[in-house]
Amino acid sequence: MQPPCRPGALFALAISSLLIVSAVFLVTFPALAQEAPINARTVKVGVYVSPPFVEKEGDGYSGMAIDLWNKTATDLKLTSDFHEFRNYTDLTRAVTSGAVDAAVTNLSITAERAAAMDFTHPWFDAGLRVMVERDDGTSFGEVIEKLNDAGHLQTYAWIAATILAATLLMTLFDRTFDSEFPKKWREGLAESFYHVMSIATSGKSGRKNLFGWAGRIWQGLWMVCGVAVIAYITSSITSVMTAAAITNQINSVADLQGKTVGVQSGSIAEEFMASSFGNTMPFDHLSDAVAALANGEIVAIVGDAPVLEYYAYSRPEAAVKVIGNTFRPDKYGFAFNVGSNLRKPVSLAIIASHEDGSTEKLRSNYFGMVP
């Protein structure tokens, strides 16, 4: 038979139990606080304008990414406070520093970004493509430049000088030996120039033969020289234009080696092209890059395939086209601060949107007419 517990022992046991319960409560309370509901919360949302995913519309924003975010925020009873950033770099820095709670745009998920931010479940499959001018033929200025580089312009100058000298000599000759030749210098030079150019371009001349068989031989030699000159000029211009067309032809990203390419600052395209090709020129927005392309500052633009395709389709006046296949495939996701309690519920809402067809409907609304 066990002895009955003493009152002191019972008191000590009660105190110990109370301490254990208190310790468990103190340990679990922060976790409970972190798992608090996110309803009725205002979220600072960083955005980067990149049509058709994010577009500025008055004082607000629209686009596929915005529509998907707003649907998710409504489902989770979140209020959005939008803040615009000028490029991807500034946007991701704002998320990692805690200046904003979330990043909403066509933001590619990469290992480097995922180490500094928490991404949601992917909601769009993308990749990179190349944009060039729609009329990317050889310009007149470029032909002149290449003719000069090849030394043809100097030869043309000598030919022009020879034609002028021949015109002058023929004028002096005819004024001396042809009594019917115009006496005014202006008319005489014009007549001689016409005969010189007629022989040089067509091999024909209607001027008098003043010296019989010797004159005919001289005219024949001059015609041979004229044909040779025309053949030289034609062949030199044709060869230069053909070489320039081959040099300027861009059919894929492989043709961009050694050329200056426009990219959006802080984008995956900038990272990929800088590591693979080196010659990049960053721009905050695609429209700035397109302007540089038109001005000849760059030969092409590399960027997110859906963004380039939408731009070329929606702005035919820009005279650009997207070429080649999609390369370096990636996925878009919304980004949050590391450890954010928004990531999981937003991911679940995105998955639900995939399953009920809402995401595909949004995609069709923005890209249904884009080839």
C-alpha cells in the first residue's frame, strides 16, 4: 500500500504543470500569430509596366497579370496598394528589401531570384525571342558606306573625272573641226556630254565621223570603254548590296553574334545575352528599345516572347517583326518577401484558377488574336 501524497508534494506538482503549460503557450504563440488569417489586409504591390501583362490605365493598371492578381486578391479578401517601378531590377530590389510585399508583372522564376524571394506557383509559360525591323533590307546609306570601304567610290570619282575631261576635249575638238557644232560653250558642252554619256551607257552615238575609218575605230574603242565602265559600276553595286543583305540577315538568335542587341534592364534576356553574346544595350521599356532599333543604334531586340509578339501585333505602325523560335523557356510567377504568409494562399488560388479555366480565359483574352 502506497503512502498518501503530502500537501507539499501536490503543490509542487501543480506549480510544475502550470509552468509547463505556460512554456508551451509562449513557444507556440508566435507561430499562431504568424498563421493568423490574411483577410482584410492591405498589400503593397509592386508593378512593372510590361504590356499585355501590366498596362498603365489612367491612375490604375490593367493587363493579364493584374487581372489574375485582382481575382486572387478578391478571393482572399486582400486590398491592393499598387506602386510602379521603372524596370525589373528596381522591382525585385523593392521586394527583397521589404519596400513592397509583392511583385506583380511578367516576372520569370529563376534560381537566383528564388533564393532572394518567395515565388508562387507558376501561372504562365514563356521564353525569349528576337525582334527586328520588319523592313530590314539594306539602306542607301549603308550601301554608300560599304562602297567607300571597298574603294569603289574613289574609282567612281576617277570615272566621273574622265567623263568630264572627255566632254571638254570633245567640245574643243568639235569646235575646231566641225563647222556645224554649236558656237556657244554652254550648248557645245551639253552636246558633247550627251554624246559621251550615250556611248558610255548604250554604246551608241549620233555624232559625225570626221576622220573616216580612223574615226570609226576611235568611236569603237570608246564604246568598249563605256561598256566596261557600266559593267564595273553595275557589278560593284550589286556585289556590295548582296554582301550587305547577307550580313544584315537575322533569322535567329545565333545571327546576333558580334552585334549590339537591345534588352530590357534587369530582365532574363539581359542576363542571357550578356553571358552569351556580350553586346547588349539595356532599356527600361520595350518602346525605348524599339525607338533605338528604328534609329539604328541596335540591330535587334531580345525579350520575353509573349511581350514581343503582343507588341508587334498591336502596333503595326512600329514596323517590327518577331523572328525565330522561342529559346531559353521559363515561367512567370508572383514574388513575395521571404517567409511571407501570402505565398501559399496565393499559390493555391492560382492553382484553382488553372483548374477552373480562369487563367486560360485570361490568356485567350490577351493573346487569342496574336499569332
